[in-house]
Amino acid sequence: MYDYLIVGSGLFGAVFARQATDAGKKVLVIDKRPNIAGNVYTEKIEGIHVHKYGAHIFHTNMEHVWNYVNKFATFNRFTNSPVANYKGELYSLPFNMYTFNKMWGVVTPEEAVKKIEEQKKEAGITEPKNLEEQAISLVGTDIYEKLIKGYTQKQWGRPCTELPAFIIKRLPVRLTFDNNYFNALYQGIPVGGYTKMVENMLDGIEVRLNTDYLENKAELDALADKVVYTGPIDAYYDFKLGTLEYRSVRFENETLDKPNFQGNAAVNYTDAETPWTRIIEHKWFEFGKDDEGNDIPKTIISREYSSEWKPGDEPYYPVNDEKNGKLYEQYKELADKEEKVLFGGRLGEYKYYDMDAVIDSALKFAEKEL
């Protein structure tokens, strides 16, 4: 009946579905959730688009990806400028001249570099072997202790000395007063929310929700020539080689009877004692910080708690260490032998993908396949 059965209506599945349909193929998209859009799903509450599965800020340097998403949505000019809260002291993220001035009282880039170099030298790190050493070699001990250590350990549930150095390779450090976290040419949030954007991608395509692929595999497989599977690769094989590890996130949402809770979309709590990693105030993703946002008398916040994944939780971040890498390679060997099943996306490839990379990957995958 169908050329492709696409398992999962997140970004990878939706982009492939669109490309295949435009190439004249007949596709069916299924999702076990009651909604489309996977983890970028946004829900309108009190006139505010709430990022149900954590904050998603679109940013890319890939012009073809930017042009592609703009076919399905108009993007606002949101700039991600998170704030770090360390025991009531507020600092700018990314680490920039505002951060260094607040931390050390330095005023010039030269003084900031000198301070970082002094601390790096004191720590005696030449070849960073883990995340802690990597961070100190980039920003010095003070910033590591106040703004990185507690947050990262909450995020990953492991001491920084046990985490690989590469996790923090992309730590933005600026010797300017630039508060834009992402060093990307294009950035913004779809006006009307991500769900609307994915809805537009899936326009005219058959979608079945509340449909669990693995529970109805035989009958669903029979419907199509090929399957594009974007769920967890180990679950596909019933975990027969072992379980891949993920970090999960739990959200506590609260609607408050005030127009403004924290004055910013994201505030990271970087001390180890505060149980949540950050608080998101959803309205600031979409509304200017002036009258527009304050016209809505209420605000919605989400506290994020990081946790070790267990069956039944949503898998968010693959734990890309050596042990899990080896296990994934074994699963990939099995996947490569499949005749009619193709694996893609963050869970299918056990890879931490930013949104633009997922879309780029799906476009390349579609081009090769179609």
C-alpha cells in the first residue's frame, strides 16, 4: 500500500516524509505519542507556546537548512542569551566580558585572558584528559567551579572528572560583550510554535497517532515496501545486545499569575545544591521583552530536572562514552544488514543532534534513498 512507513513524526521523520511525498512516493507516518513533532512539540497554553519537551532554539550556519525550514514557518528574531544563577549571583552566558567583569572585576580582554592563563597555569593542565580539565583549560578555575561544575554534574549525573573532555569542546568563550549564545548566522523560533511548522511539513501526508510500531510490527511492516525507523535502535532489537544509556529530563510546569517571572527565556542554576538545572520561561521565546509579553497577564515556567534514563522515560541525550559507543557499533552492524528497514535520527543513530543537523541528515538521507 505504501512505499515508506515512517516511524516517528519528529524532525527527521517529517522531513523525510515531505521529501518522499514530493518525489511521488506514497508514505504513512506513525507515532506512538498522541501528537506530531516529537520532542519539538509545542502546546498553546494561556496564549503562550509551551515547549513541552524542553527548550528548542533553532540555530544554524547551513544556508540550505535555513531556506528549507523557512518554507514551512516564519521565524522570529529570538537571540539566545541565557543567564547563570549561582547562589543568587547572576552571570552572563556565554562566558563573555560581562561574565569576567562580574567574576574578577577585569575591564579589558587582555586582563581577562591574563586571569584565565594564571588559573590554567596554577592547575598545571597541559593535555586535558576529562571534562574538568578541559573546562579549566578554557576558562580557568573560578568560572569552572561556579558556572560549570555543579550544572554539568546535575546534567550528566556523573562527576566532571569521569566525563570525556569533548563534551565541553563547544563551550563559547567571548572576549567581547556579545551575549548571543550561539555563534550561528541564522537563529530564531517559528512564529506559532514548532508544532505548526511540522504540521506544514506533513501537509497532505497520512499520519496515524497513538500507534506503537514495536507492538504492532508485523502488521505495520506488511503495509510498506520500506520502513524508516527513528526510534531507539536498541529497542528495535529488543535490547538483545544490552541497553544503550541516555540521560532523561523531567519537567515541572507552573502557570503563574504574573506577567514576568525571571525576565529571560532561560536561567541556568549552576550550583550543585539547587535540584533543577534550569528554569525556562516560555513566553520570552516568542514575545519581545517589552509590552508585548507583558500584555499576557500570566506566565508559564518549567523547572528541568536531569535524570538517568530508565524504561518508560523519554530518552533525551545519548551518553556518548566509549562503552556505549561500542555497543551502538554492534547494533549498527545488525541495522546495516536489514533489507527493508532504514535507521535515522537522534535515537536511530544514537547521536546527539542539534535540530539543524537532524534536518541536514534527513535531507541527505532522502536524497540518497530517493
